[in-house]
Amino acid sequence: MAQLVEHSIRNRAVAGSNPAIGLVKLSAVFAISPYTFVMTRMVTFVMTSVIKPIAKRGTCSIDAINNRLRIRLPRSIGNGKQIYLYAGMDDTPINRKKAQTVALMIETDIECSKLDISLNRYKAALKELSGKQTIEIVKKTPQLSELWDKYALFKESQVTKAYFYNHYVKLIPDLITKLPSQDINKALEIRDYLLSNYTANATKRYLTQFNACAKWAVTSKLITSNPFDGLATSIKVPKYSWTKIDPFSPEEQQSIIAAFDTELPEYSDFVRFAFWTGARLGEIIALQWHHVNRDCNEIYFCETLDRKYGRKDTKNYENRRFPCNQQIRELLTRLRAVAPVSNRSVFLAPDRNSEIKLDLFLRIWHGKHSRGSFKPGIVSRLVQLGEVSRYRSPYNMRHTFISQCLERGISAAQVSRWVGNSPQTIYQHYAGVSSASSVPEL
């Protein structure tokens, strides 16, 4: 009914006509009294009007003037006077959210009776929000294991496959898993752990490796500083003493060779060659006939045989030529006559079909434990018989060659070229210099 009346008013009312006459005519049209018609018109006006919501007391609202945001504070704050807090920001959806954050802060403080009457707190918050917002991304410091994995990949092409696996894949990663922390910023804690669980010498070596890794990481911009810098140099270890070089005497050498001739002649040429050349055992085992020239007067040492990882470069990655004296030539000539194949090992295992197994040779030399008892090897038995003064490992055959060469006046520089050590190592650990330049027959 109300809508119909409103429609009739719009269509029938004539501008300038008398309102009273219009009401009478309309009431006559709809067969109602003028009073009823007026009341209906008033109800229609109230129902169709847009009623603006009234803000709750103690709440803030946000509006804009000249496209600049402001917060309208509750009148209760200003004792009935309207107070505005200007946000200092343009009217954008993002800035409205920022202003709303401060508005909620004000409302919360009002409810908790903690309102800052000076409004300085809220002005500061608006100032901070109105400034240029930047997000600082803090890079997470990589763990030591992560750095080592990347450092290992960097070093892979620079070392032999055997050394890479043994050192970069196995030894150091296994150690890192045992550390109390892999946080590189706890380098001092790592150092103290190593000192408590390993020798000073081993600790120094491990810290040197960690330092090299961290130094590379700084250069590669993976970290900003090297926390391991200087830690290795602070570890003091006893200097290597030449007294640890414990060569066999000529008599002991002859006793050992004679014992092998009697008990295990399959290894006696191998032992002779080790005493006569000073080569490392792995280098001798890896020696093949294509490493020996046709006249058997020169040997080319360029490989070593690792017990676990097979053939690889020599210890210091330097190949060397060794001139053979008469006794070495005779030994090689005799062996070549039996097995002259180029890629065949010079020194074969007793089965004559495979290389000598170093583990087995070490047991033959020293002995082995079996069922709670020790079965002495050849050299250990010679010690028991008094023919060798004290037990020494097979590596001392190398020391014996170097020492005897120096005693016979051969220069340390010349000996270093024969055995693959640096002259500094020979000077540091051995004694004697001379101008002689040929390999003596020992």
C-alpha cells in the first residue's frame, strides 16, 4: 500500500499545486481518509531512509580529508570535543590497514585504562608505519657439514679419487658428525672438543682442514668471516724428532733378508728391493714391468697401491726416476725372465697371479693375534732371538736406505730425488751430506 501511494504521488503530483488539495484528491482515489494517508506516507519515509550506523562509544574510525588519512578519536577523550590523529599517509587500502592497526591500539588502551593522553605513543606508531617499510632478509649461517660438502666438490678434481673418497667423503664428514655442534660460530667449542678427544697433532690437522674450508667459503661468499682462522696455529705440538727415524743396522738388515729367504722366499725379493731402493711399500706393490726400462737400469715410480682404494698417484703427487745399481739390475733381470708381461706386477703374491696384499705382508712381518694369543711374525721372532735389537715396522726399511745413503756421503738433495721426499725433509730428519751421485750397493 505504501509503495502504491508513493508511486501515485510521483505520477500524479503536479508542480505548483496545492499540497492539501493533492492529499484530498489522492485520499479520494484510494478511498481512505486524509489522516490515514499522511500516516502511511510518514511510515514509508522512515522505512525507506538509509540509517547510518552509530559508532560504539570508545571506538575509533578512519576517514580521509584531501586524500590523507586520519583517525577520528572517541569524543570521550576530548571531553566532548572531536579530536583527530593525522596518519601522514595517503588514502590507500594498504595505508588504511596500517592506520587501523593504530586505531585498534588506541581502543585497546582505552579498554585497559592505559591510554596515552599525550597521544605521543600513537603518533610514533603512525610515523613508523608511514615510513618506507623494508624487510631485511637475514641469511642463515650454513652448518659446517654443508660447507664441507660444497668444499669437497670444489676439491674433487684437484686430488686423486682414492684420496677424495678417503679424506673428503669419509674421514672428515665422519668427524663432523661427532662434533658437539656444527655451528661454525662455535669454533672454540669445536676446538675444545677436539683437544679433549684427540691428540694435539690430530686436532691441529683437523682445525687446519676446517680453516681451509671456511677460508674458501668466505672467498665464495657463503659466509662473511672465518671463525676458524688462527685456531690451528694456536695448537702447539711437539716437533718431530729425528730419533724417531730408527733404521735397521746392516747386520739386522741381513738377518731379516736371510729369514725371509729361509721361511718365505716368495717375499724375499720384495724385502730386498725395499731395503735397496727406499721406496714406499705401496709404490713397490704397484710397480709393473712397463715402469722398468728394457735394460733394467731405470725405474719410473708414478703410482702407489692403496690397501682400500686401489691404484693412485704417489704420496706427494710427484713422479720420479730411480737409477738402478748392479745388484738391483740383477734382481730385476732375473724376475723379468720369469714374468716379462708389460702390465704385470714386478713383485707377485705367492700364487704368482696377483699383486702382493699389504695386509698379509704386515702380518707376516709382525705377526697376528689369534684366539687370545699372539703368533709372532718373522721380524718379531728375530727380536725374540736377539738377531734384531727391537721391533720396527716395515716402513723402517725406507729409513734404513736413506740413512745408509747419507752415511756414505750422498747429498740429501740427491737422496730426496731418489726416494720422493723434499730436501728439507731429508735435512730435517736425517744427517750427512756428500757429493756422491751414484746409488751404493747395500
